[in-house]
Amino acid sequence: MPVGWPNATTLKSEKRTRAQALGLALVIVAGWADALHFMTRQEISLTTPWQPALPLTELPQGQMKACNVGGRDVLICHTRDGLFALDNTCTHASARMSEGRLRGSRLICPLHGASFDARTGKVLGAPAIRPLACHQLRVLDGMVEVQLGDFAGAT
Ligand code: FES
């Protein structure tokens, strides 16, 4: 073997070092992306106002109701797991989700039957492929309030 050529042990060591460096770079990028996402949510929560949607007494558990929040068609779902606010327009072909059904935490579109998780907006069944946008929600003095935020498939 010529002098100066790496042997098998040196090559393995270099590959391991490169893999470790790549792993470290991925961890840094993932942490940065996560921090950016957190900042975006925090910025929204600081700058976007809470807006009244409806009195909590109008929405018993197991039901859902459409509300106009700041000019946006929002659906409030009262599931066993709590209250959730989502866009009221199906991402498949724009049907109003409030005309569909709420079964547990599964929200079913009235037009073609796509289903979504009412807690996260995540698609559970075709033909929709994009999640419903979710919004922050709180109950203050018996009033359901919504903070519009477009947290699609979040949390
Ligand atoms: S419009 Fe909702 S599934 Fe088609």
C-alpha cells in the first residue's frame, strides 16, 4: 500500500466522523426550525386578538356549531376531549363541515365523506388530503373565544 493512503481503520473513522457531523447538523437545523415554529405561534398569540364566538351554554358536548369569527367561517366542536375551533370549509371541495356529522372526535364532511380529527384538523379519511386549519380557543366568563391562527394539523 502506498505511503499516505488511508487504511481501512482510518476510512471507518472518517466515515463515522462525517456521520456524526451530519447528525449534529441535522439536530441543529431541527432545533432551529422548531424554535422558528414556536416563535411564529408566540407572535400570533401576542398580536392576534381573542374574539367571541358563542356562549358555552349554546354548545352541549357532542355537538358542533358554525360561527362567524372576524369574518371567517369557523366551526366550534365540543367533544369529550374538550372544545376545538377549526375552519368550517372542507379542504377537498369547500363543503361546510357544520352540515356534516361529529362522531366522537371524528368530523365527517357532508359532501363526499372525508373525515378529520376535530382536535387537530388532521385528515382521517379520503378524499381530503389537506388538514383543516385549527384555531386557538379559550372559554372566558362562559364565552367561547377564538384566536384565528391557521394551525393546520397542529398540536
Ligand atoms: S367537499 Fe368534503 S369531502 Fe368533498
